[in-house]
Amino acid sequence: MTAATPCGHEHLAALLAAAASFSPCVEVADRWGEQLAGVLVAGGRLLAAGNGGSAAQAQHLTAELVGRYRADRRPFSAICLSAETSSLTAICNDYPSEELFARQVEAHGRDGDVLVLLSTSGSSPNVLEAARRGRRCGLQVWAFTGPRPNPLAALAQESLAVDAPYTATVQELHLVGVHILCAALDRALGIAPARTREDLDGAGARWTA
């Protein structure tokens, strides 16, 4: 039987309990950020996808890369496949639902690019097919999932698996992982603290590697 949804202070207690065992995930996200810095600086691209709340997390990640996390730097190529509405509806209309992200991976991904897939269950068919297609096309496939074992963690080259029984808790710690990844990327690039708008006025934007 599915566990009852935690409410109020029980919600916070569930998050704190999961956070207490999150340390191995921190190491994974930190390493991913450093690796991703090398891929993006060399002209590679990040693709990301997920369903529902995980789609929002995927879009959050790509926004941090095209924009910035905390500090000013050059923009990097990052595409959220679950935000491509015209492509999504066209693919759903003409192909099986499992092709929703996989066809986009095949279109946009290049050998050595990074594909980040988020799924709290680790069993969404369209995400699993995207992982298979990504590996076939030579992409590095990284997965944010819930507890192991799950099919997505098994398909990905590396996974950040949150050990928590509730979808909301998994999503909340996925966001922590996304932010740790972005901070590690900036650290690897030697990014200085963010400048204010007043600092930029009249000086122009100066990007570091």
C-alpha cells in the first residue's frame, strides 16, 4: 500500500531524513559539474528532459546554463527537451509516445554531449527510451532518480539516486543536486562572484572562460 502523503511538519521531517543520507549524491553532482564544464567549454551541449515536476527541474537546469547560476559568465548551450512544445506535439502526433524525447536526442545530440534525464520513479518509458537513444548516439547519460534499483539508473552511465519514499522529497533533493552541479561548474571555470547591475553599466560585460 502506498504510504500516506506527509503534511506540515511531517513533510519537513521526511526531507530532513532523506537529506541526512544525501552526501553520496552531493559527490556525484559536484563531479558532474566539473565534467560538464569541460564539455561545454569545448563546444559541447547539454540536453535535459523529464515529465511533470521533473520537466520543471530539467528546464531549471538548462536556464541556469544559458543564463547564469550566481555569477556572470558566458552562456552555454543547453536545451530542455520537455519545453519544446511544437516538437513535443508533433512527435506525439506522428510517433509512439516513447519517442517524445528520444527523437529530439537523436536530432540535437552529438558524440560527447551530456544528456541529463530526471525521473522520480526511474521508470518513465519516454525517459528510458531517451537514455537508450542517447547512449546509442554517443552522449554521456546522467540520471536523477528516486531510490535504486530502477530502470533509468541501470541504463544511465551515472545516476544520482535519492533514497526517499515520497515523490516530493525526491524532487526537492533533485533541485539541491542541480544547484550543486551548477556551483561546481562555476568553480571549475574559475568564475568570480557576480557583479551588480551598477558594476556592469558603462563597463560592458566581460566574460571569463
